[in-house]
Amino acid sequence: MTVEAIRRVHQARPFEPFIIYVADGRELTIRHPENIALTPQGRTILIGLPDENFEIVDLLLVTGLRTLKETQASGG
């Protein structure tokens, strides 16, 4: 996954919630643009979780992403 792909969905207007798929099988849902931050180098992302904790994810471990709109349209 490229940092440009993450930035594209993160900065889309209007914003659409999306899911980040990680190599270990986790699915991290981003429901608001303020719930994700990219480091300046673009290698690491920080994801705010609903319980006010956060995940730090190496971009090399991101296997894909999909907007919730796409997920709902495909029946997933």
C-alpha cells in the first residue's frame, strides 16, 4: 500500500469512512478524518480507536483499504 493511496481516501471531500486491512488480518475502521494521522515520512500511520486508545501501524503491513460505501455495495 502506498502513502498516496491512504492520503487520497483520507483527504477525499466529502470524506467517506474506510477500512484499512492489515497483514495480520485486522480491519481498522476510520469513521472520521481526525481518527488517522500519517507521519511526515509517510511510513507510519496512527489510528485513533473508539476507546480513546490508538494503533500505530507500519504502512508496509497495510494490505488494502476500502471505503465503507464500497463494502456496503458489495454486500460485505
